[in-house]
Amino acid sequence: MLLFGRDSETAGFENMISAAKKEYVKKRHTRSISQMTNATGYKKNKWKTYIGPERKEIIKKTEDEIYEALFNYYVALDNRTKTFEDVFNLLVDYKRDCLGRNPNTISEDIRYFGFISDEIKQKLISDVTDEDIRKWLIKYYLPKNPKETAFKKLVQLLGQVFEFGIKRKLCYDNPVKYISIGDYLRQCDCTQKSNEQKEFCKEELLLIKQDVLQEINRPRAIMTLLAIETGMRAGELAALHKSDIGDDYIHVHRQQIRGKSEISGKEFFFEVPYTKDERLHPHDGRYIPITQECRVVLDYANKIEGESEYLFHERNSSSMISKDSYEYNLRRRCKRLGTLPKNNHAFRIAFNSRLIELGFSASDRALILGHEVQTNETHYSLTDKRRLDMIKDRLICKEEP
């Protein structure tokens, strides 16, 4: 009986709130609300009305649902004080303070938001329409021929701002849901790197090694050699401590990431106690076996002048090297040598290929490289056309008696 009484009390409160919402709507909404009993198809027996000077149609399954939608719409009108940029800033604060998002994620959101025109930013969020967004895309953003992934991220961010606005009762609709990404992909740069551009071939690795050995006393050159021998990420190389080097294994369990000062706006680098693949589920990193070639590289690193807890540090200093400066050094080297790939990630893919040739399973390779098996098979195990000659030679050898 007690539970029944509580349920009745709850139902009573819900009815009171529903009635209050209807009265709130009736005082503001002058247009008719009707059930489409004579309609056909998906509209049959649903409820409809119109809102705004443009007479936008709202259709809902039940009368209660249409009153709820109208309530949210008029509450938003009563709170018409937030611009689109205001709501974006509220979203950034929420992501940082309530969701604990990575500083890099926040910085990326701010960077993408910078592409949006001031006309949209300064408009009340409840007044921004899908037509406003489409016009801006056609006139200003798409002529820059953005990458497909960048375009999708930007549209996704726009949608997040509107959804947050709805949650805070600052707008009643998300116009991004009426925009089809497929309508605009033809105006994006949808080209993808070939496998040859993603992975260093053996000849390129040899060329880089020979070049690096000419300046083997430089920290960034030694980092390049260790990347070749271990397939470590740039941020992992930069955050590697001397104490992470064991007798037989390198313990990879931290990375360097980029942050931005809220006061000065300047970027800075700092170390976090997890790798890229374990930010949400830390599991003490991974272990990379130390081969003879790898041990030689570690010996070079230990001879860098100066005292520091970091394996790679500026000469005669304890400061760790930023991953950006290492990658910039690598890009310049690759450009000068004329290699197809020009980034550290190409070392990871080449290292994976080396493990394949040595007969290691997909799970073993994923364990050493630090990602899921499916990720390894989808993004790291490439078919490089430059191996065709080797395949041809093997086939010919097998055909010969």
C-alpha cells in the first residue's frame, strides 16, 4: 500500500507539472494545435502546430509531446540572451570542469570553432538556422577545400553546441541534424595517402639511419634511431625516463602532450602517466624488448651531455625535448633526403611490417605497439607496392625446378 501511495503521489506531481507547462504554452502560443486524423503515411494521427515568423511546422506523436516541445521552445525564447559563441564557451567549460576532457581535446575544439564566421558566432543561438550554416559552408569554409575528416569534425562540433544549448534550455532545436554531410563531400579534399606515403620502406630506413649517424651526438637524431628500432610514438619518446629502461625491456607507460595556458594563451608541453591507448583504461603501459640494435641506440642516448631524469633531453640541460621539435627535425630530414613519408608514425608502421616478416602474430604486434589487434590489422598492416619486386622474386624462385 505504501508503494502504491508513493506512485500515486509521483503521478500527481507529474500531472501538476504537465498542467503548468500547458498553461505556460497557452499564454504564449496563439496558433492552433491539431491532430492530423485525415493525414496519410507517417503523419496520420500525429499532432502538429507552427512556430516562429517562418511558420516552421512541428509534428509529434502525441499531444503531450507537442506541448513539451512548445514549452522548450518558449523557454528558449524567454532566455534569448546567449549567442552561439556564448553557448560554445559554456560547452568548453562543461567539458573541462565536468567531463575532465583532455586539454588537447579542448584546444582542438577551440581551433575548429575559429573557422566559424563572426556572423554566426554573434547570432542568438535560437536564431541560427540550418540555412545560415549552409550558406557559410558554401561561401567561406568549403572553398578552402578542407579534408573530409576536418569537415566532419567541424559539423560534429556545431551539433554539440546546439545539443548543449537544448540541454540548457537556450535553444529548442539542433539545425545541424537537417544537414547531410554527403551533400558537401564532393567539395572536400577526399584524397588519402597511399601506403607508400604512410610507411618507410627498407631503403628509406637505411637512408635515414646513415644520415642520422652523421650527427649522432644530437638528441633528436638519437630519438629518430630509437623510433626506428621500437616503433614508439613521438610523445612516448619525449616522455621516456632513464628509469624506464630495464635490462631486457623498455617500459612505455607515459607520454608528452600539449596544453594551453588559460591566462597567457601560450602552449606548453607536459608529461602524463599513460599512453595514447590507455587514457581511459590505464594498465601500466607496455614493454618493448631491447634488441642488440636498440641497446646501441640507448648507449648513444646515455651519452647526451647533462643530467636529467629524461632519456632524451637538451644537451647540458635537464629539460625534456618537446615532441613537436623532434617531429619538426624529422620532417626537415625526410624532406632533405626525399623520402615519401615524413612523420614518426611511418616508423611505427614500418616496425609492424618488420614484425610481420619475423612471423609475429597480430596479437603479439599489437602488444608491442600498444593498440588493439583490430587497429593493427586495419591501419598498420599495409600493402606496399614497393614490395612487389620482392614478391615477384619469391614467386619466380618457387616456380623454378
